[in-house]
Amino acid sequence: QQWWRWGGRGAIPVSSIATDNLFTVAVPDWRDIVLSWAELGSMPSSWKAALAQWRGVYFIHDRARNAGYVGSASGAENILGRWQDYARSGHGGNRELRDSKPDDLVFSILERTSPDLAASEVVALEASWKARLHTRTTGLNAN
């Protein structure tokens, strides 16, 4: 029996070509995103594209210190831009996070907002989350 084909023999019709990479996991719902610091640097491009469109309030949990940090993103590249700052430095310029080890950090989204919501309103939502989660008194928010 012939178990292989010569390249020039027979035509094999192509019925379709996948437009998306079939090996990449689809972007999860924003409520289900929980990423380690290491995963920030290895996200699929489709995830990065979604995070670049999303603005809102995020939470960083330091597992070793058992404390949290609330931040917001409404600038260039939205949540992706902020999280890439953390991926590069491990602390994103935040004073209280400088004492954390990057490998202990876990990132999630608390609230996603409208893409045209004013930055001042996003910051107000951030302040509300800080108050509700007590991250100024028992967490890692110094502001």
C-alpha cells in the first residue's frame, strides 16, 4: 500500500484557511483574567490587542505579603500599557510595590469602563475601589 504521496501527483483541494491561530487560546472575558507577572510578558497578541482597548480599574495582589494594590488605566494603550510597565520593572513606578518580588504578583481587572470615559472619572472609580478594598490602610496604595 502506498502510505505517502508524491508532491506532484493528485490535487488536494483546500476547503478553508483559518483566519485565527488555532493554537492561541481565545481572549477570556475580562472578569476571568488573572495573570502572573511572568505571564504579562508572554501574552498572545490577541490578548494584548484587547487589553490595549480596555480601560478601567485593575488589582495587583502580592501573594507573599498578602496585600493588594488598586490602579487605573486610561492613557495610551490603556490596561496593556500599565501592565507592560509592571512587566518591565516589576513595580510600575509604585513606591509600595518596590518591596514586592515580581514573581509574587498576580494581576486582574476589577472594573472595565467605556473607552471614552474621561480619565478623571476612571481615577474616581479607582479611588472608590481603594476605599472599598481598604488598600490605603491595609494594602499597597500609598496615595
